[in-house]
Amino acid sequence: MSIILLVVGIERIAVGLSPVSSRKTRIIDIVLGAVVIGISIFLMQFPIVTSVSLVILGAVALMIGGIARIVQGISREIPKFSKGLIIGVGALSVAISIVIIANPIILGLVLLVVILAVTLLIAGIEMIYLGLRGIKKANNWSLTSV
């Protein structure tokens, strides 16, 4: 990640130094490039901070997905079992994300990967179940009739 930011920073500075851009955009590109290079150097100097930040970012994304599932399960008119499944998966996602955010260094990437894999597996099973419940079998189904 830090190497990509370094390359982006160098590219911004190069664009700012090129004669194609206007004076105002040149200054913005050069300053922005310097800031991005500074952030990339910071990330290279502190890889643990970078790892913890990525773990927390992944956990926050998992939490947002869980909250969205809970809201979807509460607001939609669907059968009780499906509603319970959607809300349950959402609650599981939120609970797992809270555990990961509470202990990002101790639990770290290993727990995030294992729990995220299990959560995504359960979410995938849920999607397959809901997809199969919504599909009606047609007698003359083919790829061209879709």
C-alpha cells in the first residue's frame, strides 16, 4: 500500500511539473504529491500502524454491511425465517466487527481472516437460500430465453 502511494505521489509531482497543467493545478498537484509521499513514508516507517489500520478498516466495512443487513431484514416484508436469517447474519457481522475493533493487535489479521471467511460463507449460504426461494422453475428455460 505504501509503495503504491509513493508511486502516486511521484506521479502527482511529475504532473505538476509538466508544462501541460495550469499554474493553479501545478501547485495543487505538487503539494498533493508531496503529502501523499509523506504519508507513504510514514506508512513504511510504521508497518504495524498500517496493518492495524487495515484491520480496523476491514472491521468497519464488516460492521456497515451487518448494519445494512439488519436494516434490510427489519424493513422488508419477507417470510419470518428469511427475515430472521438476514437479521441474524447482520447481527453476527456486527458482533464480529466489534470484537475485531476491540482487539486489533492481539487478534489481528488471523482472526479477521478466519472470522471474515466464516461470516462470508454464512452470508453466501443465506444468499443461495434466498435466491433459490425466489426462483420459479420454467418449463422452457434456456439461455436464449432470458
